[in-house]
Amino acid sequence: MRKYILVITSKFDNIMKQLIVITLFFIVLIFPAFGFCGEYFVFTHTFNNQQVAQEKASLVGGWVLNTSFYSKLTPNLYSVVRGPFKTKTEAQKTLSFLIEGGRYKGSYIKYAGKIDIHKGIKSLGISTDVLVALLGELRISNKQQKGADNPCEPQEAYLDIGINYYGLQRAWNSKTERLTFKPEKKHVDIGGFWVIKNSGEIDRMRICAE
């Protein structure tokens, strides 16, 4: 019995970690504190494989956008992007900065169109019921930060976003020869994730490595 319980709970933790990554973009879209409405993005790289796109983003900065969520983008692709921006002019400033460094040749700006939540969810291969259940398990926190406290954070006010969920802490009681369980809060490390308050642009801490 002990073996089966350990296997089941371990699988639950693994599933939670995988689904958190899948639903992170969806959470960003619906979370009211973000308040952005821009649909312009700077595209630096595009792939047909999510994992490859995530690996690239971890090296060059930006975040991975599932193109199936937007009406004006070719579906079923994964793009490494900066944004979203409210206007093309704002996007152009970021594009000029990236190209100036010489590492983002071929980058471009594109209007992504309107968000289609149902179409995007369908592209993930999961049902809306499963997604709703997952969102009920996740806890999203946001903390107002003034910015500019260190070189690796935004220089203006932003929301610092955190994600956690509750799993089970397991321990073997040698006296009773039984497993004991209690709720354990687990933080999801997404490498620093924030939203610029004025523009709504999503930023990542890993840009510091550039």
C-alpha cells in the first residue's frame, strides 16, 4: 500500500508541474491585474516545437507564445517574443534595441490580432474542464514593485508574479510503521516573471544573461 500511495502522489506532482507550464500563458491572458490590451509583438524566433522554443527563450530572453491563441497568427507554432505592446511604435523601440546588439537579426514586429481563448485551449489538447480544475489548484500571487532596485529587474513599476500549489509532504513514521501526510506549499520556479505596469509588457529575469 505504501508503494502505491507514493507512486500516485509522485505522479500527481509531476502532472501538476507539466500542466503549470502549459497553462501559464492562459493565466497571463485572464489575470485581471495585468490590464494590458496590446497585440503587437516582437518576434525573434519561431519553431514548430514548444520545447525547442522554450530552450531558445532561456538562452536569448523573451517568452514563448503559442500562436494558436491569436487570430492573425499561423496556428500550431511557438514563437519567442517580446511584448505585448499597445502600439507598433512601442514595439519598434524594443526591436531597434535588440537589433542594435547584433544578436537578433531577422527579428520583426507583427500584429497578432485578437485573442481566441477557446481556439488556443483546443490547440493544447486539453479540455476546458481540465483547465478549470487546474486553475482551481494553482495559486497566483502578485506583488507591486517600484523597480530599479537592481540591474536585473525592470526600471519602472511592475507586478511580480508568483505561482504555487499544494502537494503532499510524505514522511514514514517508524513507530507506527505508517506513512503520514500533510499539505505542503510548493513554489513554482519560473525564473522571474513580471509585467510592466504601464505598458503591460511581459518580462523575464533571464534577460540579464544577455
